[in-house]
Amino acid sequence: MNDMQMIKEIEKIKKEKNIKIFAHNYQNLEVQRVADYLGDSFYLSKLAGEVDCDEIIFCGVRFMAETAKIMCSDKKVVLPVEDAECPMAHMVKPQEVLAFKKEHPEFKVVSYVNTTTELKAVSDVCVTSSIAEIVINNMDAQNILFIPDMNLADYVSKRVKGKNIISWNGYCPVHDKVRKDEIFAMRKEYSGYEVLVHPECRREVLQEADFVGSTSAIINYAKNSAAPGFIIGTETGVLHTLKAENPKKEYELLSPSLICYNMKKTTLRDVYNAVTGKGGLVIELDKELAENAKRSLDEMVRLACN
Ligand code: 13P
Ligand code: SF4
């Protein structure tokens, strides 16, 4: 079966089975094209609790599919590639968080959505990169432990005033590799271009950027800016939407290291197999664990939309 036939079949089965395909902004172009919804982590997490369908095929990494399942436990949720994992999601253990809480009861635990369900279940609230600042500002807690991303924690703590934010030492292996020297070199080569970066990058990189934001915020910024071109400091998958939405502007990837191999594992064939029920991982979560994790996610949505 060639790609065109597969796309046709996917569209047909989607209708028959009332399936919606969710895809994160980092997915391969062929996958983005068959998606019903494409966006950043916050948009997709919130949408999972609102969308009207019987099944979600979540093209992303495992924590994203688990988050969708938590938000809509009555629906079938499938991750097309079983081992599509975000390494950062495992950089802290639930026992470590529980031990910290026991020793520091005055702290609230804020977990980046890039965490396992087990971690969300022992957290007080979740955040994504697009709403971390607003959620933390709206919390009535003074002392906060932010897990696991130290770069995002550092970025947020500079923007939130009057709170004591300490962080775990996790990081995104993709964004953390980028260095400020790469910005200097790119600015020299592409003068007049704006540098747009994700807050999972190091402080030295964020300090040299023109804009810092989530994947969707970067796409949105480029759309509204008058600059002729952009140096993109996040995973290469966002370039598909950027080019499609603003074909007259130019885009360069800030660093060759900005490829998330886990996000790139999902192919059109995997989506086809998931839709036909012949492949992928059907997400199953322990009921009590999922309910505890949902409290943190519901709190995120409540504080973000406050
Ligand atoms: P966004 O929430 O910006 O989509 O980011 C998710 C992610 O995994 C970034 O590496
Ligand atoms: Fe995880 Fe980084 Fe990949 Fe995002 S880009 S999914 S944080 S490894």
C-alpha cells in the first residue's frame, strides 16, 4: 500500500470508528497531515477532555498519550509507537518527590507535563511551557518545587515575582544541547532574522533570544512578526507549520541538534496500524493513579484559565 492509499484508508476508518488524530508540533510532516488536531502540549491536553469522539490516536510521546487518557478515561487512547518516550519524563522518581514532600511539607510540587502519570499523581499541579508562569502566579503557595526541567524552572522563576522556586535537575536532552555560540554564528549569517527559542533551552541561550515560548507560541510569534526570517530554537517539526502558514518568510534551525528522535519515531504506517487496530499501545492506567494525576491536570486547567 502506498502513502496515498494509506492516507485514504486512514480518513475512511477515522470516520467509521469516530477516531480523532492528535499530533504534537514535533511530529513528522506526513503524520501532521493526517491529524485532526495539531498543537502544543497544553492545547492537546485540554482538548482531550473536551473532544467528541470514541478514540484518540495520539501521535507524540508516551506522557502525552497518558495525559490524554487521564483527561478522558472513557475513551480509547492509542500511542502509535510503543517506545516513543520523552527521557525527561523519567528524570525524577515518585519516591524522591514523596521523600522531599515529607521533609518539606511547606512546599507545593509543580510538575511539568513532561512527566510520567506516577509523577503527576504525587504532584499538586501540572504545567506546560505555555502556561507555567500564569499557573504559578495564580497558585497561593509561596514555596514551590518544580520537577523535572531545571531550564524551564529557571526561566519561570525569573518571571514570577515573590515566590521561592527550587527545581529538580532534569533537562530535555534535545534543547539542553543548544549553546549561545550557535546563536552568535547564526545571527552573523542571517542578519535581520529574529531568534525564537523554547524555554527548555539553557539560560545562556534564552538570554540571547528575541522571543521565548512554547512550540505554538513560537509559531504564532513568527506569524505576527514583521521580520523577514527566523532562527528557530526548538525541535525541527515546527518548521512544517511555520513554512505552511507563512511561506514568504525564511526559517533556519538554530542547531542541528534540534531533532527529537522519539518524536520522529511515528510514521504514517504506524498511524495506519493504530487506526486499523493492528498496532500501537492502547493506554491503560490504574484507576486510582489516574484519578490522582487528574487532580494535578485539572488544577492546571483551572489556574491557567482563571
Ligand atoms: P510544548 O508544550 O511547547 O509543545 O513542548 C513540548 C515539548 O516536549 C517540548 O520539548
Ligand atoms: Fe522530551 Fe525534549 Fe523530545 Fe520534548 S523535545 S519530547 S522534552 S526529549
